[in-house]
Amino acid sequence: MDANVSEPSEHVQRAVEIPREWLDEFEAAARRSLRTRFRYAFIHTYKPVLDDAPFRAFDTTADYRRWCEENLPDWLGYGRV
């Protein structure tokens, strides 16, 4: 193991058994540059309707909320609770 990465405490090892391959992957990711980690951290997911126009503006928050309820799929989570 890398000298800069310490082993989990015995308490942590007993509380949660983390597969060795997961730890190896985490340690490899931790050695990457911040720029590389950011490049892989954000995955663009197409959001129907939201991504279909470059810009939208609303006069009031009520107008925005009404538009969301009428136009966006429920699974995007923009509806009222």
C-alpha cells in the first residue's frame, strides 16, 4: 500500500467489510490529478424538455412552477410535493 494512504482502523474494518477491489479502485482514483477526477465526476444526462432550449425566462416563480408541472416529466423531480 502507498505510504501516503493509511489502512482503515480495526474498528472500521470490523464495522464494514469493504471489498479489496473497491479499495484498490478508490486508491487509484485518489492518485489521479484533480483535473482528471473532475473530468470523470460529472456525467451529462439528457433531460427531456429542459435541454431542448438554450434559454427560458419567467416573469414570476409561479409561472416557472406552472411551466414545470405542465411540461416536465415527473421523474425529473421538478413538480410540487
